[in-house]
Amino acid sequence: MFKLEAYNKLLVSASVAAVVAFSVVGCMEGGATPSSSDASVSLDIDGGVSYPVRGNKAGSYYVNPQTVDIKVNHGRIPNDAELARWDTDLQPPTELSPEGHGIPEGSGSVEDGEEIYEAQCVMCHGDFGSGGGGYPALSKGNAYDLQKTLTNNRWKDPEADGPTRVFGSYWPQATTLWWYIRDGMPHPFSDSLSVDETYALTAYILNINEIEIDGEEVDDEYVLDRAKFLKIKMPNVDGFEPNIAGANALPVVRTYFGKASNFGGQNLNQGAVRCMTDCQKPTAKTKYIQNGGIKDFIPPMNVTRDLPKKEAVAIDVKKVYTESCAMCHSAFLSPGSADWAGYTPKGIDKVYANGINGTEGGMPAKGGTDLSDADFKTMVDYLISGKVK
């Protein structure tokens, strides 16, 4: 979050919209265009609207007598209480701020965090943070070993393992995890966990990533509090460029981005006048296959479409519900709930479509599962009726 102190004012303002009026003239004889003295709104013969003019200005908003003399408030400096409500981010300890920013007092154990995870997180993020159903993995093992994979490149060796990017191996700061759990999880009941519960979940995720704090492994008996949290150093804390920490961050960043090769770019005509067109000479010649291209293949190309048909296997409705749906639907729109009556009047096809495509209210497409459309509709039928057909 930006430092609010850097601003002289934070304006809480209202803007006045400029209204442009179009006068529509009828294409047939008799089209109505009101004069400047006509206070009524006239409909043109083709359905257009013409507004009266007052003081060389037109439009229903402007000529509204309740808005003509309105006074615009250009804002004020926010008070301390308002700043405190807005300033909810967390920042890790730095040389300029050894105590970090926004990190609250509290504590939570790995044991308690595992219980919370099993109750509210496992259905999306999988056992021990392994991921699944479209939701990200939180751990793939020892974070220190996995951090070393971030330099792997498949373009050098297509058979090699690529980088493993999970919380423990990739994220540079643990404050991001703490903040995200508190403000965004669990879906869709964000901001429902207490400070101690957030510490407990953070401790559990550190545990499954095999993180050490001040030389001590976060084992099953570990209790995490604010003092210990401030000592966390993630394996990839120095793995990002440029370095934006410290008092000299701004000149470091400017110098870094001043050299294109630092971020995989190219400075064409280095040191010369900037080039805008035809800046690089062609490096490859294009050759075209003559006589319509290749026709004879050895061996001949197989064009038969005879793959065996897959036999349909009925899904275990209650198992799918428990693993992929219960996290959200046990509290709202549960199987057979009367609340479904507010969603079904538009027809079952509309309900199917909303579930398959996802909604703005937080329902991910197909609930984050990889079910076929037909199987997903079976799950919808079960949720609405509460019965397995």
C-alpha cells in the first residue's frame, strides 16, 4: 500500500457530469423540435427525445431546479479513524521499518491450524495443500529444495522438470499469506477468521512447506506468534529483480529498468537515435512449398476415425458433493434447501448455465471441478432436490 503520508490531501470528492444533449429532428414533415421557451420534453416522430434549452445549456439533469444551484464539495483531509479503516495491508520488516507494518498481536498453533484447514480449506486446496479442482496447491514438499527449481528451463531441456511455484518455494514474504488468509479466505466467507485462527492457519501452511523460523523447524507442536512471525525469512526472499527494499530502492529500480537485457528485452541500435519502424534486419528467409505442398506421406497418413467410445460411468453424487461442493453449499443453497426457490423460476436451463459458466457472486465455473456438463447437471439436480436419482 502506498504511504498516505506522501500525499498532502486525500480528496473525498463528488464530480459533476457534463451533459451533452442531442436534438433529434424528425425525417418526416411535422417532426417536433421545442423552442427555447418550451419547458416540456418533446418526442420526435421517430422516437428521439429533444430537451429544452435554458441559458444556452440543454439536458434534463441541468434544468432540474434542484440541481442547478448545487454546491460541489471538493473534499477534505481524512481523519485518523478513516485512515485506520483503509490502511489494512501488512508489510514485512525492513531496515526502514524493523517491526513491519500492520502485523497484529496474536498466536496460533500448527495443530489448531490443521483442524481449521480440514474444516474449511481442504475441499478446495486438497490434502496437505496438494491442490485440485482448479484451486492452487499450497505446498509440494520442502520449500528450500523446491526453490532451487525456479531456475529450471524447459527450453534448454524439454524433458526436464519445470519450476515449482507454490507458496513456500516462490512467495518472497509470509506477510502476503497472512493478509490473504485474513482478508480473502475461506471462500466465500472472507474476513470470518479471528487473528489467532489466521496465525494458526499460517503456521500450518508453513509446516507443510517445511519452513524454518530462526533456525527452528515449524513442526507439529509449533506455536506461531507475532514475535516469531517477524523472524520468518522465506527461501525466495531474494529471488526477485529488481530489489525494491531499502532506502535506495528507487534509484536501483531506475537503473535496473534502464538496461533492457535485465528483463529479457533488446535495445535496438544501442546508443543511436530511437527507431520506430524497420528497426531490425530480417534474420530468416521465407520459402514456400511449390505445387500445393506435400501430398504423399510415407507411411500414408491415417485418416480413420475409429477411436473406441468411452462407456459412461455414473458419478458418486454424494462423494462429489462432499469433496467439491460442501464447503460453500453446506451453508447456503444446500441439497434440498428451500432457498433454491429463489433461483429456479427462470427455468432449470438458466440454473445449469449459471453453474457451468460461473457467476459474479463467487460461484466458479462448474464449482472448480472437471466434471462433464452432463455430470455437473446431475449435481445441480441433486442440490435442488436433495435426492439422488
